Amino acid sequence: MSGETTAVIRGRVYGTVQLRHTERGTPAARFTVMQVPREYDRTHGKWRDGEPVPVICTVTGPLARHAAECLTDAVHVIATGDLALRDNLLHLDSAQVGVDLAHHVAYIDDTLPAVLAGRAPAPAPRATAAPETAHRAAPVRPAAAPAAPAVDWWQSPRRRSWDAVTAPRRTGR
């Protein structure tokens, strides 16, 4: 549809994700994200939470299955999509939804620790200190530490702006 506004919302999932299937078998999920805007209170000189804004998000296809499996109540998410006002409620037909890494640690299939994925046995509990023996093996020396970078970017002078980094390079003729 034309005239829709693309928006990015950030908030917490409120309630459970509802997963259904269309007549053709396409999965569709629907959930509510409560977006709480932060407002600066000049009289008190600090930030405070504004009035919560509920946004109903709808996703389809594989994203719907993934959202239904991964998202639960109170999980922080970031969602993008087409924003519309229907029946006095905000609706976001989402193109992308992800866990907000500012609040959560997220694992994917490739990064899931082996113990959690069931690919390796859990480590054995640590035993109490072994009794002293007459013969001790030589201590194992760790590998050499990697060399520090030539320039520490934390200590380098700050740029006045990012224009020098992001601006297209101009070539003279």
C-alpha cells in the first residue's frame, strides 16, 4: 500500500506471541510491543519514563515461526516495518524483528555453547584440592599474548565529526 510510514520501534513484548496459519498454510504471528518513550524533565533535571504506547506487530512466513519460538513476555525487541493507525491503535506490519542486545544475550544455532546445545557433556564438578605429591610437573606456560595494536583507538584524538569517515570521497579532475 502507498502512503505507509516505515518505522523502527523499540520496546518490550507484552503478553504472548500468537501463532496462526492462513488458509494457504503460511504462518502469521501477532504480538504487542509496549514502547515507553523517555522524556527529559527540565524542572527536575533528569530523564523519566513517558506514557507507554502499545504497538501491535504482525509478522508472516518464517519470521512468524521464529518470533513465536523466541519471543516471550517482557523480552526487549527492536522491530521495523510499515506503521499504520487502524481502529485507533498503532499497527506495525513488521519486516524485521530482533532481540535488543542492549538488554539480552542472544544465541543462534552456530554460537550456542556446546553444553547448552547438547553437543558436549557438562563439565564435571570441581574436586577438592588434591594432596601434595612429591613430584610436580613443570608449569605449563601460556602461549605468547597477542601484540597490542600500534595505535590505541581509545587514546587517539577524537574526530570533530564523522563526516570525514562517512562522506563520499571527492576526486579532482
